[in-house]
Amino acid sequence: MRSARQHLPEPRLDPLPLKFQTFLLLLLAAPLFAAPRDIAFAVPDAGAITLGVFDSHGHLVRRLHSLAPESEFRVGLNGLITSWDGLSDSGGACAPGAYFVRGYLVPDLETTGEAFHFNDLIRADTDPLVNRLHAAVLLDGQRLLLTGKLRNGGYFAGLFDPSAGWIWSLPFTEKCLVAPFNGQAAILSGGQWHWVTIEDGTSLPVSWPPTPGVNALCSAPDGILYSEGTGIFELNPASARIRPSVVPAPPCEALAFFEGRVFGISKGRLNDLSSPSPNLLSGFQAVSIAASQSLWSVISGEPPPDGGVSELAANGNIIRQIANEPGSPPVAAISARGEALALLCEDDRRQIIRLLSGEPGGTWEVTWEITLQSAANFGFAGDEVVPETGTESSSLRFRLPESDWTPEAVEIELFARSAGDGAEIVDTDGLLIAKVGAFPSPDRVVWRREGLNAARILAGTTCGAAEYRVRNLDRIVPLIVGSLSLP
């Protein structure tokens, strides 16, 4: 993946109009500051102040202020006062000689968040950065208990409302399994049990022993069923105990409880585990199973269509089939609640959670979809934001109009790059002009011009990108503060 951090050329001063060069020379020829390391300067208006110290070759040696408010400066007779301790950004002492100070007065730039792209689970800068979903368990009110992997390599379990967004999210260090029970949820991660309230994710005390060999959970009337070794066990939250194996069974990768019986998928085969010995219900390959008012399974093979969803009778007969949406990735997991189904469809590049609602007459309608799309090289294609092969600008030039402070118009070159807490705009020397958004540690930042004084910025990762607009960039005022010397 291409880095979001743009290569900055060697620090230099942009060519300036002749009259403005003369203005700078007059300033630099002025007497040195009364106090050798005190720096006094005037500003024409209110705004944030960025200042840097440069050596005689034009190299930036120290960033004094980055978008500092006026309150950070002392007030003198003729303006503001700051000071330099003679140290470089690395903390070393600078060599004796002449130095000059320049920077920018940055007014209140108009910055707006426009949209989040490629990941419908990200609706705010503070939302968890979900890189891959592992399960989507449907609850009442069309809410979802979700588990998966985060962008930082950790794992999570959380409650998501398609209308309101994230209700809560809990981080874990290992992959999670989750099952709801009576307004609460059991979460198993790294063999350790966690018990939380569904409404707000509040942790509840548990004393259940570690169970590291579990691959599947499901809800049952009296507790949580799980597959471990060659048995199906029941965890009863009310009595805080685990019942011995309810039925003998092969290790299962999926479980469902339906009409008093336990069904499981083992090595792709769907079995009735409540009979004295597991009975193969179907000759097809089963991928996932869920139960509500009916027993549902994702079955591959012919028939039904590969990756479709089938309603099953308790004896394994296929009652009806629901074909996958055209162009959709295949269904990988299913969850059922009342007359609704949540399907998790996926391939290497895309995941879709699709809610199907049962309609009179036995038809099914798509109520909503949530999409996660890999976007390693997002960018712009004209005015559109695209996940791959988008164009990007390494730098943009903005013309600052003539004013009382700058005798002639000045053109500055700016870069957009990644920062730890979002994106930032800097000049060719790395002096900070603006901080944009709060998308955490974006891997990639691209931007494009919009009109004469604005830009669109994308900041994000492979699991999503935030779009911002920055306006009024032509109101930036260059500050040529003056010179000083180190003895």
C-alpha cells in the first residue's frame, strides 16, 4: 500500500515577486532584536500563528510555534513577543551565526467533515476501525451484535444500530465468539468468558472456568450452548454454572437450537446432535446455521444455488431457498430473529450485512445493507471518490492576494499528509498550516483542489476513509518576522 506521507522536497523559499523581495530585504536589514533571542513581531489580524527559525541557507532548524493562539505569546509595545533558546528541533545547540524567523498567520479556516467512504460502520472519527467482520448476530429492533478484527490488529465485540450507529464496542486481544441471552451477552475471547449487558455493554461479574477449545456458541432457552471437544455444554448465567455435556458431538464450527433439538455443523456437514448419535441431515456442504421461527442454513452445492440460503425442516428437508443478490459476494454466515434474517456476505475485497424481512406470501425483501470495502489506494476520479487507482496531488499551490501586509500577491505550495490524530496541511518546509479531522493515524492522505481557495481531503486506511473540505486557504498571511544572531 502506498504511504499517505508525501515526500517533501528540500526546504526552500518559493520565488517571490520583486517588490515583495525588496520588502523582505528591508525587514532583514533592520537592526537585530534588542534581546538577542527575543523575537518581537506584529500581526495584522486575529488567528493562529506558526513560526519557524531558519539558518542562513534557508533550512528550517526549529519549529517555534504550530498554530499557536495569541495567548502563548507575551504582549509588547509593538506586538507579540516570543523567544528562541538557540536549540534545534532535535535538542542540539545551533551553530553561531545569523538566523531568520518566518511563518504564517492562519485565520479560522472553514473545515467541514463531508462523508465517510467504503465502510458503513464508520460514521464518526471515534468509531472503531473495523477491518473485517467475523459474525453478525441479529437482535430485536434490527440491531446487531458484531464481532471482528480491528485495523490495529486487535479484536472487538459490540452493539451496532443501523439507524443510530455504534451503541458500544469492547476491545479484545483475541478473536471473539458471542451469543445473546435474556438482555445480556456472553463473549468468549482467548478461552476467557465475559458477561455484559446488551443495552450498554456494562461488564458483569462471572466465575466460569476458562474454555480454550470452543469454536461455536448459540443461544438456548436455559442458557448458552457451546461446542468443546466431543460434547455440547450449557452455560447457565442464572446459576453461574456449566452443565456437563448435554449431548455427545463432534467438534462443531456452528450451532443452533431449534424445537428442543441441537443442530451443529461439523466439517461442513449439518447434523442433528440431539439424537443418540449425530445424524447427517443433508448431503450438501453447510457453511452456517441459525434458528428462529424456522431452521436456516447456508448450503453450497447443486441445488440450491451456490452460496444461497435454505429453510430446512427439522428432518433436514429443504422447504425453500432464497437466492443470493446478483453481483453479491457469497453468503458466509446467517443469523435469524423472528421474521428477519441477517446475512453476512463476503469475498476478499468486500463484506455486506444484508437484512431480509419476511413478507406476506412468503417473499423476502431487502430492508437495508451495510458494506465494508477494502480501499488500499483510494483517491479521486474526477469528482468521485473511488477505492482504487484514484488520482492524487502531491502538492497544491494557492495564490495569496495582495494586501496591506503583503505588497504583492504571493503563491505558496502546500502539502497534505498524515498525522497521528488526523491529516495536516504543511508548507514545503513542514511548517504547519492546518490540522484536518481526527481520523486516527491515517495510512493514506490525498487531496485535490476545489476552486481557487479550497481543497477536498481524504484521510483513511484500507478499512475506510473520511472526507473533509477546507476553505479560505487564500486568507493565510505570510509572516516575515525578522532576523537574529547567535554569538
